[in-house]
Amino acid sequence: MREVEDLLRNLIRSAGLDWLLDELDSAIATGVAEEKLLQRRRGTSTEEYEALAVAEVGTDTFHRSLKRGASVVVTTRPMNARERTELHLNALRRLILEVPEIEVETLKIVSAEGDRHRAPVRSVRFVPDEELTGHRDQTHEVAARLPEDTRARLQNLFREAREEISR
């Protein structure tokens, strides 16, 4: 998985999308949030507590524990290699497939609201947040539309890659 992650990072870097790597690195540093049920350990007289993953505790046990004074807390854990690889792959999928769809829909809305005294809007420019990108002077125009058959092939490739990573 680490090799696949490195390949995806090199691809992103070679495409001049360092701002995307910054976003991914920030998400990786944040980790994965998990809800835990913090409760006093049974059978102990001291103040010993255990944290159980909420997702792994049944509904009845969860509610009984809350009634006995347990608390729900949110913790974070580091992403594993599979999660990091999925994160990179999803970011590329969104950038390549979803952002152009957002652009098309935005252009439809802007054109419908258009004032006939203004020039028509023909493209949308996505500008990374300067606070997050260290004042990089980068903008990204998505106007290059993919033919439908190419979009379908890319969607299948992303789906197959996601399935392969999940194995």
C-alpha cells in the first residue's frame, strides 16, 4: 500500500498540484476520528476506565452504559496505509471527475441568472485558499471537458482501484 500511496503522491506532485498534497497531508495529520464509550472497568474498586469503540458496542450495551455513567468521547488514531491510499485516490477522483461536473452545474446556474447587460460566463476558476496553500500563486481551470466515454472509463478505473485497495 505504501508503494501505491507514493505513486499517487508522485503523480499529484508531477501534475503541479502541491496544494492538493498539502490538503492530503493535513487530513493525514488529523487522523481518523473515532467515538469511544468511556466507562469504569467492571469489578475494580479503583478508578480504572476502559474505552470501547462505539461502533463495536451493541445498542443495548451502549444505552445501559450511558445510564450507568459512561461517557462518549471522540479520539483520533493515525490513518493506516490503506486509508491514506484511499484518501489520495478519492482526492484524484474528485478533482478529475467531480470538479468538472461542479463547474458545468455552476455555469448552468450562473447562465440562468445572467444579466443580459453582462458578458456571459464561460468558465469557472478554482483558486486554492491562500491561507492553506502558503500564498501559492496557483489557479486551476477545469474547462477541459472529458468526453463521456473517457469519463466512464476513468470512473471504472477509480472503482476498480478502490475495490483492489479494499481487498
